[in-house]
Amino acid sequence: MACRKPQTLIAVVTQQRSGSKWVGSLIRHRYRTIALGEIFNPDDTSILSFRSFLRDKAMGDLVGCDISHHLSRYFNEIRTYLGMFYTFDAMFNQLDWIDFGWRNSNNSIYNYLLGNDDIVVSLIRDARDIFISMKSLEITKTAHFTSSTAQDFYVDLRADHRIVVKHDEYERFRKQLQDDRDRLSLTFAGRDNFIELQYEDLVLDPEAAFKPLDQALRNFGDSIGHPLVDDISPFSNLIKTPVQYSKLIQNYDEVLSWPS
């Protein structure tokens, strides 16, 4: 297997609707690096996606090698074009298909990151907020609002288009999310390059929330004699357009009483 180092990846592992795209943009701005987004999304057909990389492989090549071999080749090819330092998102619900054919307990990407001592960020957001955001997509049909598009949407929204969120569905989601988080923590616990980033902390004080990641990158840069974050960019004002979920969900007040 070809050697990848010196190189470091920042893998943001989380659940969809946790704010990973926003966090990726903050990482890109702060460290002047490249954010690739959800490269393991099975619906992504862009040239840098894992799906596109596999599409060009013959069947014999796919099944004749361990999945770790393909992951190594994939990231090595990205390094050829993007350099030694970039970030990507890995969604819990997108990791199972990576082990096509082998079904290696869906751990291949975790094993790869462990073996290369890459930086893993567990982005944690309130489970109830994630679920509400996911269900609201059924109405909004868009992942992100701006202040102007949000206002237009609420004006046009009819009351009978609002949805009712079911508690049992939420409880199944919450349990699965906790299982995914526990598994991630158990895999990377005790490693200096494993960082738990709370979404709510990031909104309140991004400078403080990013300090562990700053230090992890400094340590890596020192180890290879190539500083990565010697000129960190401060965060500008973080303006996020809040979604008025009470206008989208009929039983929103009830949902707020559910455990998070």
C-alpha cells in the first residue's frame, strides 16, 4: 500500500442535519483548506465522490481487494490534486454502503482513519433539534434558508401543509443516533486526535469550541515539520437564519417536551 503521509484529514463524523456543512465552511475559512462535504453520500456523482471513484473500477478489482485498499487509493488520488490537508464529512447513515460485499461491521472508514492517525471530529447536536430539522425537510424541500427565502416561504405556507411529528418515530431515531455516537466514541476514545465538538457551544463561542482542533493541527504540523495553522483566521460574525419550526410542525409545543 502506498504511503500517504505526510497528510492529515479532518473527518467530521455526525448525523445529517447536524450542521456539518456549516462547520465545514468554518474549518475551510479558519485553516484556509478545502472542504469536500459528504464524499460518501451514495447519491453524490461529483468527480471527487467515493461513488465516482468506484464507478470506474472493474468488478474483479472491486471484489478482489479489501475495502481498505480502495479507501487508500481513493484518498491518495484526492491528495494528488488537493494536497496534504483537507476536510470531509462522514454521515452515520451513509457509512454502511462503503462495505459493499464485505459487510465489515460498517467499520472500514473508522479503521482507515485509525490506521492513518487522522483527526476525527464528532459533531454533536441535540437529537431533538436534528429530528425536527429532518422532518421539516418534508415541507421546505430545501436544506438551507436565507433570510429572504425564509420569509417568502412562510408567507406562502398553508396551515394544512404542516406536519405532525410522531413520538415513537423520534424515539427510534434518538436510540439509533445514540448507538452511532457511542460506537464512534468507543472506536476513537483516548486518542489525542479525537475531538467532540458540541454544535450549541460552537454557536455560542466558536473560538473556544475550536481550540482543541487548533491544538490537534498544531501538533500534527510540528510532527512533520510543516506548520498547518500558524496563521489562524478569526471567525467573523456567525449569522444563521433560524427556521420557524412552529410554523412547520403542528405539534411543535409537544415536541419541545420530549427528551433530547
